Amino acid sequence: MLGPGNPGAFEFNDAANFPEVANGEGIGRLHSKKGGNMLAVGGNVHFVLVTTFNKDSTTPAGAGPGPGGKTGLWWSPFSANGR
């Protein structure tokens, strides 16, 4: 983690930030302080607010609104609960 306000040199160039703010990645803020783009399993992209991202990133396994309790951030096809 590079510190508050420093998004990192390479945060913009992939759609694979780990969905936990605690480990230093989280959502990039290079284009907006309100949120950022999230890549979905179907290949589409949508804008997600930082508050929504933070809430979904800390949702317990199996407690999300999607099938099997998955969230937009925790959606691994290789596990029943998305993680």
C-alpha cells in the first residue's frame, strides 16, 4: 500500500484488484473520487460507488444477494459462495 491518496502506479491497468480494502487494493480512484468501474462475469462493466464496493467487499461468505450468497465482487465460479 502506497498511502492515502496514492492509487498506485499500476492500479488502472487491470480488472483484477483483490476485492478487500484491508489488503491495500480495493477500488481505484484515478477517474472519480465517488467510485470506479467494475468488470462483471459477463464481460460488461458498470460504475460502483466506493460505499457499495466497501460494503460488498466485507460481506461474509455466502451472505450476498446473488445465487449462493455471492456479491458482484465475490463471484468465483469455482466455489459455492463466490470466494
